[in-house]
Amino acid sequence: MGYACALITVVIWSGFILVSRLGAQGTLSAFDVAALRFGVSGLVMLPYLLRHGTGGLTLLQVAALGVTAGLGYALLAYSGFHFAPAAHAAVFMPGMLPFFTAALAWWLLGERWTRGRLLGLAVVAAGVALLVADELGRGGTTWRGDLLFLSASVSWAVFGVLARRWRVQPLQATAVIGVFCLVTYWPPYLLSGHSNLLEAPLAEVVIQGVYQGLLAVVVALITYTRALQILGPNLTTTITSLTPALAALSAVPLLGEELSALAVLGVMIVTLGVLVSVIRPRSTPTAQVSDED
């Protein structure tokens, strides 16, 4: 059951990148996809929030979580997909997230970096350098999307550190973020008059709404949390570190994106770096690691 939950999480996270890139090639804008994400997740989690409340979080704390993991992450990520391919999103968002999180945890929480994490960072940097070299060789402008993806990853990392400091439970975080984004984003979105929801094909709206608002936000949270409970943080994060490679390679047959040999090598090296950073040695042959990232 634990392995199944971890693998489902990897598939959903990888699918988020593919579906988001697909949405960027359709009728919907980044603001439309964000509206669907916030609308569906907010409505789904509203009953939970009404029943359990904010769990003691202040309005300022709710806003901080909502801006970082909700508005900031989604708008930056969805905008990035209009400029850069799925492979770049896979590297610069889930690939770099562990290191942004670790850097912020060191700065704000005083957590120390392990040798494994430092080694992993060096390996990831090498993979990113290959992607940058490949892009410079092509003379493209996907660097705009790359910067947006990096910013989205930083935004999510800030949320992760804040949630850890405030001891926010996963379902509680999902509920407050979803409802916060629903009530703060939808009114100005509707008043702007720039919605493409009515012009877009119904299938496109349904796919983005269900995947972004339900699968990527709610279902993936449940499966990831369940995997953590059964397998522990070390094994779970090891499995989920496969997300960058799966998303990047799947984009070739599913979205028709082209990957040069240099880009494929870069993605593989980044995946290896993430894997190195999350694998922790046991202190004894029988001891279990209890600390979490």
C-alpha cells in the first residue's frame, strides 16, 4: 500500500507538469488555469475548513500560506509553461525544491546541511548547467520560463518552511490555502473580464479543473501523506525524486516535445542529484531514521 501511494504521487506530480504544459498550448491562460485550480480545490476543501477551522492559525499566517503555496506558486508555475517546455519545469521546480527548502530551513530554522545534501546540490548544479548550455546553444528564450519555474519553487519552499515552523497539518494546509485562494482570487479574476473559460472547449476546462484542483492538490496530498506514514520520509522522498525524470521523458511521446541528448543527460543528472540528497545512511544496521526534511 505504501509503495502504491508513493508511485501514485509520482504519477500525479509528473502529470501536473504535463497537463500544465498542455494547458499552456490551448485556449486557457495561466490565470484561467489558476482560477480552476483555486475554484475546485477551494470548494472541495471548504467543508473540511468549516468543520475543523484554521487549527489556531492567525489570519496573517493563513495569508502567508495562501500567498506562497497558493497564489504565488500557481501563477508563477502556470506562467512559466507558456515559455519553457516540460523538461525544464521538471528540473527547475521539483528538481530544485529540496535545495531551496534546505537553504531556507538553514536560514530560518537553523538546520544544518548534511554532506549528502551538499553532494546532491553539486550534482544538480551540474545537470542544470547542461540544460543551460543546451538552451544557449539553441539561442532560445526559454530562460523566461526557467526563471518563473525557479521562482515558483522558491515560493513553495517558503511555504514548506513556514508550515514546518507553525506545525501545520497537511489537510489543514490544503483547506486554508484552497479557501483563501478561492475568496481572494476569484472576485478580481471575474471583475477583470479576461476570462477564457467560456471560450475554451469544455473538455479542456474539465481536464484542467479536475487535474489541477482535485488530483494535483487534494489526491496527491493524501497519497503522499499516506506513503510517509507507511514507508517513512527517507524511502518516500527517494521514490518521489523520480518525478523530474518521469515528467521530462514522458513529455517526448505525450506532448511531442524534443529533447536533445544534452538535455536528457542534464535531466538524468538532476534526478541523480535529488536522489543523492534525499538518501540518508542508517546510523546502525537496524536503526531507522526518524528526522524529516
